Amino acid sequence: MGGCVAINGPVTHASEETRQLFLVSLSPSRRQQLARAGFRFEQVAPGYEDPATPEQSDAPAFEARALAAHKALSRYELAVAGHVLLSGDTIVITDSGHQLGKPTGVDHARRMLQELIDRPHSVVSGICVLTRDEMRLGHVEAPIRITPPNLRAVDEFISTGLWRDVAGAYRTEDVRNQGWQVETSVEPVGGLPIDLVADRLAAVGVFPGDR
């Protein structure tokens, strides 16, 4: 799902020599995903801080797209200069419909994992592609279930610190590397849904391998 929103004025572009793709995120995992897909880009911090707990609404996909848009718009000056901005946001939804953002500390991370372990939940990843003239949004929702290998696994995972700054307190690749079972019909889960990202970037003329 997604769409295109006109910002204002006629469409104009910087020259191919100066136009750049900016990932508006300091996330190492998003950087790795985008680089693996062959895109060339610069990474910049957003001027917008996620709320600790996302809005508990009936439309989590809308919230994920809106949060991604807030991040991109916080660096709109780069779009005004003729560059292309990409941002993303992830919301985890428990089987009871509770929407989780990023944990604020060890105890909060443990509570989040206890809400999710051995229970079906979903991960919504929203993205925003922004130029000076338009905004393109989209999201992917992945059903998922995670199961630790033993009773000690949660404490062992918490001790790694890999839950920090991660919606729902885990990334699938991190828990898999710790021996957890991950069941999902969508890959990758969370971060940047690369097929969707590639589609939205192509619509504004950005392709893997571009300088």
C-alpha cells in the first residue's frame, strides 16, 4: 500500500552529478540492507525523535508511514537542495493489538519480549521517499512468531544489548543468530522492505548502482 503526495510547484531536479540519495536514519541494519541492495547513499540523522510508545490507533500501518514521513520531512532542506530522502519506521503489534515501539531500558525490553515470545504478532514497516516536489509512502506488514531455544535465552539475548533502539526489542537476524526459531511468510521483517523501497525510489529516478 502507499501513495504519492504532491508538495508544490513544478518538478525540477538537481543534475545527475550532484543529486544524492540520503538515508534519514543512523540505523546500522537499515544501512546494511540498503547497501546490500546496491544503492549508493549518504546516511544522515533525522531531526525527529520517535515517541517511546507509538500512537495506539486502529491503523498501525498509517502510523508507521506517518512516522517515516516525519523523519524525512525533518531533513527537508536536503530535498529542497535537489536530493532524494529515504526514511523508515517500524511498529510491532502484539496478538492483543498492543502497538510496541522501542524499549526504554532493560526491564522494558524484557517485558516486550515476554509479550511476543511464542505468540503470533506482526511487524509493520513504513517507508517514505521524499523529493522537493513529492512524497511517496508505503508499508509492508509481516506476520511472525519467535521461539527461544531454552529458558535462559531471553536473559542471554538481553545481555547482548541488541534490543537497544529496536522496535519490539528484537531483530529477526539477531535472534536467529542466537538460535531462536523465527516463523514468518515475509522477508525481511522490519527495517527496510527492499522490494518496496526499490519501487518507490525507481518512481523518482533512483536505481541501484546510481552515483
